[in-house]
Amino acid sequence: MKSHRILSCALLGSLAVTAAFADKEVKYDHYLGSKWDTVSMGVYTAEYAPVLRIKSGDIVKIDTSSSSAGVGVRGDIQKYYKDNNLPTDTQLARDSMEINAKTTPHPTGLRGALLTGPIYVEGAEPGDSLEVRVHDVRFRAAYGVNSTNPGSGHPLADLVPRPWRQKFDLDLGRSVALFKFGQIELPLAPFFGQMGVAPPEKAGALGASPPTPLHGGNFDLQELSRGGTLFLPVNVNGAYFYTGNGHALQGNGEITNPSLEVSLTGYLQFIVHKKKSLPIPHMETPTHYVIIGIHDSLDEAMRSATLQCVEFLQKREGMDFYDAYALTSVTTDFTVARALLPAQMVYASIPKHIFKAKTAYWYQGPVPPKF
């Protein structure tokens, strides 16, 4: 490990957590907490010693901590908790304070969302792909925080004169976020904004900011909630998987930069596919194949996603270019998933119901709502 209306909000949170966690827990093979010596301060790299070693097929229960719990806050973290009316007597708060006090940044100064990991997956080698199945996502606390800052890269950066932060209480028993003291209720759809692996050794370390085709990373894609699957390229022996940046819900584009940031627990299964290299990560849900395009230019990101859709259909259905291009046009939805620079992202959703030949999918349960 490396060194480095209105009830008390607290009462509402306590009751909500109890209700939300009453359902049956997914069986898992390993547990990985979010502690000062099991996290990376926003860096994907194979330079850190693995904090957990697993076999292909294993399910891992993984805790994550986020900026909503004060991780990465500059200055007095106790003041942050007091100013935002957050409880300090929880395991999450204690872990977050210790992470802030003890976890050191990467020597290069790279920073980003706090990540739990790396996880070493035995048998994973360069040229393989790593399948990550999201069996469940749960909340570690009944609150989240949305914020923004002047000039932070979102579309209205020039109109934001000062840092701004708003706490949302979560009613986990009813699975909603309460906006403006409950005047608006938003269905919860939790997912990890960051899921990725170490880049190739020659690339060194990558900060947990923009996603890349090399390693995945900051997808901020709600399709990766419960029942979603992510396929990543393997660049180094063991893959070195990281995750973090929990979101309670999010509209695609995430225009304020942070979304509704929360600390989550995920139940993730890892499967190695030998000698199945990937040019770029892709996803799958119970209802769609999800293809992404990443580029600093939104036009080029759209082009990349379109080309990959056409190639996917050619390979899956044995179509020629023109048939695959036409089918993409009449069936596939394209959405801006990331409107920030660098690395804008477009994703394409190909509906599975259009295919006569159905393929079995590992998840058959309920999925969170989409925004």
C-alpha cells in the first residue's frame, strides 16, 4: 500500500439510510474500503502498489468518498462540515478527514476526483479487455452537494461571479433527492462518474479529469448505473482498475462540472476477456449498446461515435458500410455526454430490440430512471 417538511436533516438521513439498505445485499467476494491508504488522489497509474488482488469473475464491494464529504477541500475541513450542516460522527466523515490529512498527491501534481484503487485483476494482460459489471450502487450518506466555480470549464463559466455550493438532502427510503426543501423531488439514479484502468506504462500517469480512449476514466455516464456494463482496454498486467466520483443523478452534459456529488458503495464484477483488444471503451445496458466518441472537438467526437457505430453493426450483423450507415441513421440516438473541455464526449445508443437474434444479458432486474 502507498503512503501518502422539516424534520431534522440528521434524523431524515438516518431513517432514509435504514430504509434504503433494507433490501438484499449483493453477494461479494472482496471488500475494499475508502481509506487514506486505499485511494489515489485523482490519478490513474500503474506506479501505485495494488490495494487488492482479485481473480476474473470476482465481485468486489467498493466504497468511494467524494468532494461532498469534504475530500479535497482546501482549508479547514471541520469548517466545511459545519458550513454545510454535515454530520461528523459517521465512518464516512472520519475516513474523509483522514484521507484529507494523510493522502498525498502524485509527484507530478496531477489531481482530480478521489479514486479507490488500484485493483489488480489476475490474468489481465495488454491486448485483453476488462468487462466491469455494475451489480448494484448504494449510498453511504443521505446527502449530496452540487457546486460550481468561475471559469471552471462549463458553458456558462463567464456568468459565474463566485464559487457556489448547494447541499441536497436525499430521502433514500423513497429514492429521491429533495431540491429547495422538497419543493422539487428528483428520482435518484446513482452511478460512478469515474471508472478506468491504468494507461500504458509509456504514458505514465493520467489525472482523473478528462476521459481518454486509452484508459476510460471520467465518463460521467448515467448508463453505468445498476445493470450497466463497461468494457475497457487492458494496458498493463493486472489492469489496475480505479473508481470514484459518485453521482446521485445527473443530466447528460454535467454543465456545472460537478454533478450531485455523493459517496457511494458499488458492487462490481470483473471479467477478463483474453486477446480481445479494444480501440476505445464501450458500454452495454439491458436495452442498448452504447458507443462513445471522445475528442476536443464536438464535431470530431460525433464523427468518432458514428464511425464506431457503423463498424459495430458491420461486425455484429455482417452488413456492408451503406446498410450499417443507414441503420445507424434511423435507429440510433446520439447524446452529448460531456460538454466540457478538454475531451468532449458523444455517445450513441443502439437499441437491442431492433435485432432478431437476441443475446442473453447478465442483468434482468430494475434499472434507475434516466434523465
